[in-house]
Amino acid sequence: MAVKQEIKYKVRKIDGTDGAEGKIVLNSVKEGARYLVHRAVVAQSNKKRQGTACTKNRSEVSGGGKKPWKQKGTGNARAGSSNSPLWAGGGVAFGPKPRSYAQKINVKERRLAITTALHHNFAKVTVIDNLAQEIGIINTKSMIASLSPVLDFSQPKRKKLIITDKYDKKLALSVRNVQNLKLTSADAINVIDLLEPDQILVTENALKHICEVYSE
């Protein structure tokens, strides 16, 4: 099901100028097996669900021990308990109970889904040489000015993703208030993060790390 795909890219510097060329090899599923990406998205989305919805059935509702009225002679329908689901304030029939919505997906399947999503969205990817060393202060305005040559901030509604090789606290504090901009590291990426953004900025070291870990 998985095939090796070679992708060539050009490294850009943070000032927007072109640098050296490179190439990577990613695992990707064949055309008829993209359901794997869908499975990974569903599994990740379901894992976020709290599953805490809870209703009381007729045995858990308080009261209802006495027969509301005698069986015959009143003209009313027969009733044995006020806890019946037919009654206001009664129990709920087949209502939700706390449960886990998590779905199992194999590690190799999840990794293949991630590399497939990256492969098919590589047209949105911009590879830069280094990012953490260029931005050394915690300042959102300076960060936007530094990233403007490689990221389009003119359309705030377009989602953007930055992938670094490791977590950078200063960079994280600088971008956390920027609308529709998410920062993640190469070892914490997921399928939805790669499918949602309109533009992906990834460091060259992070891209190599993704190929080594997820394309094994």
C-alpha cells in the first residue's frame, strides 16, 4: 500500500531569498488507499471528545416508588411508576452515558497517514534553513516582520503552520497571539495540522526529522 515518493525542494532563507536545493523521500499511500488519512483524521477527532454526556434512566431517577393511581376506575391510562420515560421528570430511555470515543489506529498507519498528508500538501510547504536562531527575543511585532518574507500575513483568515525541529519557547510566546497561526515541532505533528493550513513553513532540520521518523 505504501510507496516511496521522492520530493525535491528549494531551501529559502528567512529574508525570502533562495538557498540550496534538497530532496527527501516520503512514504505515501497509493491513489486508492487515501482512506487511511480519513481514518487518522476521524481517530484524532474522536479522541478529543470528552464523552461526559450522561442521563438518568428510570431506575436512577428519584421517587416513583408508589403507583400513581389505582389500576382501574379513574379513566386514566394505566401507570405503575412516575419514573416512566413517558412522564415529565421521568427517566430517559436509551440516553447517553459516559463513554470513550477513542478509536484504535496502528502506529505505522498513523505515520503513513501523516507522510501522505504532507506529500499531497507539499505545494503549500515552504522550507527555510533555520528559524530559532533568527528570532531571539519575545516580540510578536518583530516576529511578524521577520517572517513576512516567507509567510503571508496580509490575509489573517488564512491558516498558517510553522514546524520546527524542536520546541522553542521564545518563538512560541511570540506567535501565540497571532490569528490563525500555529506552531508545532516535528515530533508533535498530526494529520489535521497538515491538512488544515493554507501555508506551511517548516525548517529543513524538521523536514529531515519527519522523513527519518515517519518514513521508516
